Amino acid sequence: MSGFKTIALRGLLAVAILLAAPTAREVMAAETAAPSTAIHFTFDRPIDASMAPFFLAAKDGGFGTERLNVTFNTAAGSPETLARVAKGDSELALVDINELIRFRGGDDAAPLKAVFVLHNRAPYAIVARRSRGIHLLPDLDGKTVGVVDGDLSMRLWPALAQQNGINTQNVKFHKMSAAVREPILSAGQVDAVAGFSYLSAVNLRDRGVPGADLVVLRFADYGCEAYGFAVVANPAFAAAKPEAVKGFVRALIAGINATVKEPARAANEAASRIDDGDRDLELERLRTVLVDNVLTDEVRRNGLGGIDPARLERSIDQIAQDFKFRKKPAAGDIFDNRFLPPVAGRLIN
């Protein structure tokens, strides 16, 4: 009799397994068929290797794993990009957080916030020729600096000059187009140029200016508190799909870690998206931005993507020295930390 019961129990177990199997298959099918969330992501400027973490996140399947369908496009500057995000034409975008601060200080500004800071230190810099007698920031006294119209670094120049005891009246600024910034310095028509350290300095070395004759005067080394480029979110999208924003951030962090581990592969991926992209040039650019702007001591301590509220408040005060806010924003108006994973998930591997 006991043998019969055993056979009967085995039979019932087999039937139960057969009945359960379709249910498991249906669950897997449902998960596979779950619709992905579309994200239109805008870069505020032409593509360069500093954006490589985003491209590796796409190439390595990070966005797909988070059920995101991310498409990339570019705009002509942070103001245009912020307008796209505010309107909802882009769900997420990469912009200069200092332009976001100015945007939020306007009348009836859309409540856009950053959800992830890529550049822990702003890339603002003045790149000068040592042969012109420039070694430190105060050496700009009596010199001529080439500046492109709308250059973001110049928005913080008054605060930087005041901090370092520089009489702004003694520094001459020569307006020029972006296309001739590096050639003019290379030709010796100006003593220095303003720009981003990972763009101008690298471009000048590529043009044959000896590295030993170049000095990169990074604003961050002279008391500038500013953060740099950050991911901003459309508020309606972030409220409706918070898990999508969190998933994007997780995938981006994985992309940054992959970029740190394999910079050559990351630079290749970025260069492949640039017309006539130079892989060696982009690799040098990428290494520069990682060291100067991304992998700072603060990031190594506190993890990627976040901010120090007190520091952000100080940076807003520095902006206020050359910008009249209608309503001065606070740190909480600029950055939303709800989409960041815990610190353990943001530390550099």
C-alpha cells in the first residue's frame, strides 16, 4: 500500500509541475514583453570623449537592462537644452549645472533639477603660454586672454578674480569665435584663452604647441566652488517614472566604471560617433576629464553623482557676484538626490 501511495504522490507532483510550468513561462514572457521607457537624451554641445560613459552604458546594454530605450541628440548650448527639457521634448539632458542655477533664478522658471552630477569640478580654465610669462593666475595681469562669446567660464571670472586679488581692469579680453580660439593662441596673437581644460589644452597640444609651454589654470585650483556638467530631468517625467530615472542613473554609473576601467574602448566608442573622430585625441581628452573633473577626492570619498549642499550654496553665491537673480535659488532647488542609489552603489570600483 505504501508503494501505491508513493506512486500516487509522485504522479500528483508531476501534474503540479506541469501545471506550474506554463505559469513560469507566462511570467518570463510577460517580463520580456514589458514595454521599455523611451528617453530622449540631449547633450548641450557637440559630442566629445567626456560623454563616453553614456555611450558605453548604451553599448554594454546597461540601459536595456533597466528597460530603457535611450536615444541621443545634441543642442546648441545649455540654455537651448534646458528649454527642451522644460518643454518635455527631452526627458533627460546633460547641461552645465551653473547654467541651470541661472535658469532657476529667472521669473517663472520651470522647476528643473539635476539628478546626477557627472563633473564634480567644473572644467573652467584659462590655458596660457609659459613663454608669455604666465605661470600662475595672477600672472594674467597686463595680458590678453582670448574669449569666445558666451563662454561659460567667464561667468565666474569676476568671483575668481576677486578671490585671487586680480584687478579685472588689467586683464584684456579679446573676443573671438570658437573655431579660431586655439589657432590664435598657437599663433601667439593672445597670451591665453578661456575654455574647458579638457578641450582647449588638449586641442593645443594636438596643434603642435609644446606641452611644456602650456599652463592650465583651472578655476577649481583657485577657489572656484562650481560643479560642472550634470544630468537634469523633466519634472513631469521624473514624477511619473521615477524608476526610469533611477535606472538611467544606475546604468550611467556602470558606464562610468567601465570608462575608468577601459578608457581606450570608451574613447573609441565616442570617436566613432564624431565625424572624422581622432581616437588618440579623444583618449587624451577622456583621460584629462577623468582626472580633473570626475575622479576627484570628493568623489572617491562620497561616491559618484552627488553634491555637498554647503558647497553648492557657496557656488551659487559665487555666481551671484556676476548675475542678478530674480529669486536666488537654494541648493534644494537645483539638485534632487532621490534618484541616486546608496553610496555603496556609487563608489568607484
